[in-house]
Amino acid sequence: MRIIKIPVGPFEVNCYIVVDEESNRCFLIDPGDEPEKIIKAIEEHHLIPTRVINTHNHIDHARHLYEIKQHFKIPFYIHEADLPLLEALKEQALFFGLNCSSVPEVDGFLEDGEEFEFGNQSVKILHTPGHSPGSVSVYLDGHVFVGDVLFKGSIGRTDLYGGNYNVLLESIKNKLLTLPEATVVHAGHGEDTTIGDEKRNNPFLRTM
């Protein structure tokens, strides 16, 4: 497995391309902005995209996702609790003084605990609400993609639509901190960390 990280857009969202090196098949996590940059990376590496998963649907994670879906003709998955956020994409953009593309059609809803096969690995979906109602984390083979739920030394904000501080902490405690400490945490913004490092050093988690 190989992971390609591409920061995109004015909020520098980390788009992740997860690659099965045997087949060159890949899936995309949060390809929310600068679609031309993402498309170029996929084509330069001769990859075959199979699906898009959004960890949540704030404007920075979904602003120009429509172009990605249309270009590659691949299915797009979110948690159903975040559908209102996606449907309000234009309103979100106006709030930040931005433009956005059309709202992409959702091809299926993710559920907590569901799994799908990717190469010789199993990918598991973890519902981790708190930053948004439908925030999910994507776990496979010692890696977890957490969107804006957890950051190196910090946690996601909870002052946007559907945010809830106590729910966020419960998600982190029950769904993320239970993963092996060596698990690499790939956040929606900024640098990677590990579950063990956050257990020991994150000031928001010291009482857990």
C-alpha cells in the first residue's frame, strides 16, 4: 500500500490517495479542492480510481469534489448524517466568500463498522461524530484517516453546524484511542501523528 498526500485549496485540506501497488487501483479520501492537481497526480502515477470517501462535508472537504467524481465516473460515499452539510454546499461557500461546484450525487451511505476489500486488505469505516454529525474515520493496515476529528496536539473544532465537544471526545476515546498505539493518524489538515503520541502528548486527551 502507498499513500499520496496532496494539500489542496485555501484551507490546505489533505486529500489522500490510497494506492494498492499490485494493481495500481486507488481510492480517494477528501478530494475537496483543486481537482486539476488531484487528477494530474492520479494520471501521472497511472492509477485507477475506484471510489471517493469523504470523512465529512464541510466546504473545504467538498468544494470542488463534483469535478473529481465527473472526471473519473466513480462512486462517492459519505455518512448519511452529513447529507445536510453536503446539500448546503453553496450556502457554506457563500459564508466563506467562496465559489463552489455543483453538489455531487451520493452513491451510497457509509455505516459504522462496515468494511470493504481493497487489494489484500480490509478497509473499515468508523463513525466518529463531533466535528460534524456524519464524520467518519477510515482505518486500514496500521493507518487511520480521521478528517478533522483529531490533529497532532489538538482536536477538531465543534462550533460549526452539528458540532458537539462532548460527542467529539467520546468518538476519539471509543473509536480512535482504542486502535494500536503505532497506528499512523492522517489528519485532514497538517502533519501526521500516531495514536500513541496523541495519548501521551495531546492536551485535550490527558484525562482519558
